Amino acid sequence: MSQPSVIIATASYDYTIRFWEAQSASCYRAINCPAVPQRELDEGRNPQHVNKLEISPDKRYLAAACNPYIRLFDINSHHGHVRTFVGHTSNVMAVGFHADGNSMYSGSEDGTVRIWDLRAPNRPEVYERNCLKAYHLDGSVTPINTVVLHPNQIELISGDQDGIIRVWDTRMNSCTIELVPEPDTAIRSLSVMRDGTMLAAANDGGTCFIWNILRESQVTTEFEPIHKLQAHDRQILKCVLSPDNKYLATASSDKTVKIWNVDSFTLDKVLTGHQRWVWDCAFSVDAKFILTASSDMTARLWSMEEGNELRVYRGHNKAIVCCALNDV
């Protein structure tokens, strides 16, 4: 199977992952019941939905955050075997790759952040327990909703249900910083600017908090609060800083995605068209396009310049809760 230049993937409450041809908006591959190993389905376990999707830097693999597993699919083969990573004990809400592709990170409602070794030998449908590190506060089982990796590849940043943001230093294996922008209001999404100079955090109150990231030394990172943005009147489900460092996108349960200028934090445009909650969004590498995923059972591709809808991806028969885009 030849690899398309643009990879678009979506996951839905209909228990499928779908891959889409970008231009024609046609689905060219569907993975049924992706969240549960076949042996468990054969034993009578019910299908589960996928919470988060991430494409590996080399575009070979798609990681799916599930309950309680992380599952890794071969993008280029309909028959490629699936890797199943075991260690979390509850819903995995966040997953991503390190830049070298040798390891993967995750965050879960079990209150832990984990790093996984992808280099270990593996066999089809074997449960892999090659978790390199697990981070949590003693006695804390607060659900983690989101995790991002700083571009320095050293610090993991998590946001939890209590509204606390924690920075985990993977060299010192400890939490080095805690930020509490609005106590008891869940942090739903985090995004770090590609050059590592800014952090955005979105919460259930519709607010985005922005910090400058200051690297004081090789061992010290400081976060300087610079803006509080009341972006929506309802929950923000995803926030993303654009690869060109110019825009912040916020996707909300109010059915819209808003695009904000990072220089002034003024509203640039509002993407309207979805009929229900917008759960996820992802920029193209040149920041000229943005992909969105919604409970209205569609994913949509938008022009950042014009703010208009270019493609609609239809095929799921229940809410789409996450999407992934790689056009490098």
C-alpha cells in the first residue's frame, strides 16, 4: 500500500478509525473496533471508542489512545499488525511521539503520565509492558485530560481535572512546576508553540490562559503569564498554536472554531458550519489549512486565509471525537 502525501485520520463513537483522501474526501481505509484487541472481542468484551489520535513523525504509525490501552497501527499496510501497550488502568486521554520516533508519551484518567519505548521487539497482538517511566504525585488519582511535549523533548506538560498544570522533567523524573490558572476548573487542552516560547491552556470555562516560556538555564524553565482570553462562553475542547507561531485555534462545544492572532490575542475569524460540538482540530504544517472534528459526524478542512470550508469528510455514523493530520 503506497503512502498518501497527506494523512487524515478520524475516530468516532461508531467504534471505527477512518483514513481519508484529502482532495476527494473519500474514505480509503476503515479500522473496525480499534480500541480493543481481537482476542478480547472474541471473549465478549464490548467495543470501546478512541479518545485521541496521533501520527508518528515518520508517518508510519497511528497511535490511538483508548481505555485502558494505547494501540499502534501501521498506516501503510491493511494487514500490518497492531501493537498494544499496557500500563494505564483507565481511559488514556493523551498520546504523542517524541521527535526521534523512538518513544511515545501518554496521559490517563488514572492520574499518570507515562513514557513508552517503541524500539523493543514486538509480535502481533502481544500486550507490551515496556513503559520506561511513569509520573504521578503520591496519593493523587486526579484524571489527566491532556499532555504535550515541549520541543526540547525533555519536559512533559500535563493538565488535569482539578485545573492544575504540571511540568514533568524527564531528566530529574519529577514535577518541577505547578500552574493553577483557575482552581477547580478542568484543563481540557494544552499547546506549546513550535519554537518552545509559549504555552496555551484551555479550560472548561471557555478561557484560554497564555504564558511565555522563559529558559533561564539548562535546568530551569520559567512560565510568565501574559494573557487571559475569554475565548468562548462554553467549554473549550481543544486549543492549538499554529506551526507558523501566528495563530491560536480554539474548538468549542458552542459548535465553532475561533482563530486568534497570537501577537494581540484579537479574534481573526470564526469557522462556522459544524452543527454540534467541535472536539478536535489540527493545523497543516504550513498553517494554511485546519482540520476539525465534530459530533455532527463530519470532519472538515478549512482555508486559514479565507476562513471557508474546503472539504467535508462524511462516513462515520456517530460523533467524531478526534482527528489527526500529517502533510509534512
